Amino acid sequence: MSELVEVDRYCDAAPRSAATVEEFGSLRLFVPTRQSYHPWYARPSGKGPVSRGDLRAVLARQRELGLPLSLEWVVGRPDGVDELAASEGLTVQQHPLLVAKPDELLLFASVAEVRLVGPDDDLARIEAVAAVGFAHAGTSVGPTGGEALEEATERDQEQLARRRARTARGFPTVAVVYVDGDPVARGGHTLVDGVSEITGVATLPAYRRRGLGAAVTALLAEDAVRRGARLLWLSAADDLVARVYSRLGFREVGASGAAAG
């Protein structure tokens, strides 16, 4: 089985623990259940090329449910999704898709203490690192540090409870770096049927260019392999970020597509 096929199957399997599935011919919509803390997406069902009628039906259903207009796919599985999504007014992006097998992972000597998140960690502040980090996209160093976490911390206790419950079950397993008591870098991985995706690797701008994102990724990869992963994968924001992951043994094999409206 090719690696892109395995990634494609993962993307179809991963949401099912906290979503119901609605079929629209060439597309499949994942609708979040009460166990989910994010809205999921629609993706190709594997039943041939994606049709305009099916895409319009999915977008109408997402609007009806109050969900973000969101479509994700592995580029080329099938062809033509990018052009169709763009023609329907969605903003389309492609990102480098990288994979690694356990024996391809390279040793990484971290200068920071990175560890897996446990039940006593303040998950709300840890996840605020991602909110701040992605709000300041890129790899450039900036002034924003731990002082920004307070404003970005989730206040919805029900939402936090769902997130904690999912994290406790490994959806995802989260790793964190602390500096002076503040979480400054985080990431997660989710293992499904021997394949694990590393997601949400983010560092506060004031702590970038120190190898913290790489340290988080290396620990997550190690944990995924320990739990039985035979393949790891991730989407990089751009080619510059992809080079960071390549130093850990990941190699680019394709692209992931995302469309939003």
C-alpha cells in the first residue's frame, strides 16, 4: 500500500471517533458529535471525481449546521478538487505532506525539556500556545511571549472538558515545552490503525529559532512509534517549515489540500 493511500485512509478514519458521517456521493461530511471540540471537515469519499453538485450539497449542509465551510483532501486523490473548490468561491491552499517510517527517524538532541502532557497540566494554557503561535504565522522570532496566553486561553468550561477527555484518550497525545513556568511550545499526535498524524506544532514567537518545535515533534514521533505506529505523517505550513521536519527524518511525498469559505 502506498504511503499516500495510507494517509488518505487515516484522514477518513480519524474523525470517526467524534463525528457522524453523512454521504453526498463523491464527498463525505463529518459532523461533530458532543465528544468533539472542533468542527471537522468534508473530504472525497473515493467514489470517483468530486462533482460540483455534491460539493454544493455539502456546502449547503455545512451552512445549515452552522459549521465552517471546510474541505480537506490528499492532492491527487482524486484530481481536480482544487480547481472545483476554487470555482465555488472557496479559498484553496496546498501544503507539503511529509511522512516517516520508524527506521527513518533521526536522533534529535534537544536543548529544552519537552514532555508529554499529563492530567495535572493546565491544558487550556497549553492549547493557547497554538492559538497565539498560529495567529503569528511563520518561523520568525517576535516579541510575543507568555504574556499573550491569558487572552488566548479558552474560557468555555464545557469545551475544555471535551478537550481534556479527548486528550486523555490520545486524541491527540500532546507534548509541551515549559520555560519559567509558561508553556511556550506544543504539538500533538493521534494514532489510528498504525498511522499517526503530528499536528498543531506551534511555538510562541519570542521562543522561536531554538529548536523547540523540532523537540516537540521528535518526542511525539517517539511516542507514536512506542505505541505501534508504522507510519507518521504531517502537513507543513510551507517549504521552510518542511525543511525543519526533514532534519528529523521526514520526507516530502505529496501535498495536502484544504479549502475554506
